Amino acid sequence: MDTTAVVLEAPEQLTLRRLDLRAVEAADVVVEIDFSGISTGTERLLYSGRMPAFPGMGYPLVPGYESVGHIVETGADARAHLGQRVFVPGANCYTGARGLFGGAARRVIVPAARTVPVAESLGQEAVLIALAATAYHALIAGPLPDLIVGHGVLGRLLARITLALGGAAPTVWETNATRSTGAEGYAVVHPDADEGRDYRVIQDVSGDANLLDTLIGRLAFGGEIVLAGFYESALSFTFPPAFMREAKFRIAAQWQPADLAATTALIESGALSLGGLITHQSAAEHAAAAYPVAFGDAACLKMVLDWSGCA
């Protein structure tokens, strides 16, 4: 069996080509992908060659961990149903390329236990489930935030989930005017226009390694900064202001299965909407042009690849 896949041959060298797939094992399913999302965090670093040391790194590689499709084949022991629509958080099923994270392909082979059933009605918005679960994971380990830094997709999901969990409307910082619109039930402001100096919990998804001193200066005594983005550079801060505030720092990493289940439940209940977050779509055949747009156009919150035209 083979597939058409996005392959990063080397930094900034992206192709769409066929790859052979490993054999289907008893606990596996074969999923025909309908849509896959492009991550502007980890995939940008993979594309640029700036990804820090990471297990499985190396080129050529197939990126992508935001895919949704239908099960078209099941192994003998797989607990799954043919035709079921599922979310796939990546795959490592290729020969001749690494699967990091491996979801940007027309067809993938994954253990059935790694797939998550999703409603047909979600359509392409189902690719956002991983980001929503990442936001949920960052939120539930402590008090809900009163300041969120960054109004990209992850920042918007943090704000929406905060409200869905019954929290007060957070303030959201955004420096790019193009991304300052689209708030649903909360305020988006430029940091320079915000005089707040007593935030209890600040969730930072900016990815800006130079922002810590600014954020520390906005904390209340005993406040917490949650690093929920991904930072390619070393983080540092000036100690005395953090000392005087007894500042706390927490790192939120990848979502866990329980986060995915809880996020899916919020979506199914209607408490969490994924609407308005996908702004761009491209046929997968034009992936080489779509990736630079996803990374470089501030108006592009989320780019989705449509795999229907690929074999």
C-alpha cells in the first residue's frame, strides 16, 4: 500500500510525492484523510529548520498532527468501524520518510486506539480538535486565566474554553491589528493600551521568548505565568521583579487522551464552538504554495489542506 504525502525533504524544501506504507497490523486501521491542518507553531519550525532537538527529528519527514478522515480498512483486532469519521493526531507509517508528525497524507495507517471518533457535522473544523485539547490541557491544571497573550487560533480557543468552563471573560493581548478582530465574548487589546498590573494568571501563547519580563511586570503578587506556546529560543527573565511578586511559572505541554475526550464533549454539547477559526483552504496538490501562506500571512489563522483530489 502507498499514499500521497506532504514531504519536507529538507528545510524549506517541500514536495508532494508518493510514499510506501508499512504493513497493516492487527490493531491498526487505515484512514483515508479528507482534511489536514497546518500548524503555525511546530510545523513552522520544521519547515524553517529551526526546530530544537526533538525525538524523531530528521529529514525527509511527513509533518502534520491535525487530520480527519474515514476508516477504510481495519486490522483483525481493531476496535473500530468501517466508514467511521475519525480525528488522527499524526501517524508513523511510512517507509523512506519519518513520520513527524505524519498526518499530512491522503492515507495513513495508525493503531485504532489513537483515533478519535468525530461527528460528520463538524466537517473540516474537526482538524482543530488537537489545538482545542491543547488549550484545554493548559487551562485545567490551575485557575482560569484573566490574561491571554496572543489572538491566533490557540489564543482564541483558550478564551472560548475559559468561557465554556464558566470563567470570567479574559483580556486578550494582540499586537497585530489584522488579528485583533473576531473576539467572542471577551476583549482584545494592544498591550500598550492595557494598564492592568494585577493579573492572577497569564497564559502566554505568543511563542515570544523575550516577553517574560513584560509579563512578570503585569502579575499580581503570587500570580502565575503559564507557558502554553512553543519557544525555539532560550527563556530568561530578570529575577528581582519575579522575586518581589513571588511569581509562579508553569509549562503546559501536549494534550492527553482525557483532554481530548473532555474537549470533544464540550464541542458536542454546544458549549465550545470551532466556527470562524479556519480562514484558508487549499487543495493538497498545492501544498507547496499553501505552507508559506499559512506561516507568513497574518490573516491566515488556520490553513486546511483538502485531500479529495489526491489518490
